[in-house]
Amino acid sequence: MNLPNKLTLFRIILVPIMVIIPFLGIPTAWLIIDFIFIIASITDKLDGYLARKNNQVTTFGKFLDPLADKILVLAAMVMLVEMAKLPAWIPIIVLAREFIVSGYRLVAVEKGGQVIAASKWGKIKTVTQMIAIILAFLDLNAFGDCFGGMLQGGDAILNFAVTIMMLVQTIATIFSGVDYLKGAKKLIMS
């Protein structure tokens, strides 16, 4: 197993560790979770870079890397929902988009193994998701106050930044999903 694939597996292993930490009663749990999320996000960029640079792109990596990303982001969002820091409709939109993209990719493989490149919306989605989640873990009052109480409590600037970043990632998620649907329509009709 090459280094990029090991980094991808490492990212997946970090997820259950991240999920268990709130139950340990550690006073700085959210900072530790944020640190783990940041490390996992860095491995997302690093594994792809190393795989391309060292010509170590594998079928296993092509399958596991996007799956690891989905697991990481959705686990973090579910944690934020559970802690009443994020409204559930945001991860529902993200999850729906991921099902659409996965279905489209399955059809593309069946129709001749086309590689589906990420659109500009997909890249914006990924970057803003990571930033929004990192900021949300920093701001323990994020979203619980923003969407229900107009920025009450906590650091209002950080709270506002989290809200804006999460809304931008949601919009980018929707537009990215629409791009995939357009491509899927063309592919299915061909």
C-alpha cells in the first residue's frame, strides 16, 4: 500500500476518534476535535498531491479518497447538529448532493469509464466546507444562536463568519449538484 492510500486510511481512522472525544469529558474537547479535523483535511489535500506527483494513483485510492472525504465532512456536520450548532437541513443538502454525484459517477463508469472532473462549484464547496467546519468547532455558539437567535452569545464575528461560510458552502453544494445533474442528463440520454 502506497503512502497516499495510507493517508486516506488515516483520515478514515481519525473520524471515530473525533466522534468519541466529546464523550470523554475533556474540557478542551472541541479544540481537540478541531485539530483532528484540520489534520484530516490536510491529509485530503496531501494524499492527492502525492499520488499525482509520484505517479501512485490507484483504483483503491480513486474509490477510497472521495469516500473518506464524505465520511469526514458528514461526521463533523452530524456532530455539529447533535450539539445544536448546525441546522439539520445543511447536512441533508450535502448528503443529497453526495448521493447524486455518486449515482452519476456509477452511470459514467457503466457508460465507458469516463472520469468526472470536479467543477469550480465542487472546489468552492470543498474549501468552504472545510473552513466552515473548522470555524464552527472553534465557535461553540455557532448556529445554535445564529439561525435561531440572530448572533446571540459567543464571539459575534466568528459566529457570523461561520454562518456565512456555511451558507456559501451550501450554495456551492447545490450548484455543484446541479452541474452533476446536467452532466448526468447528457450522459443518460446518450
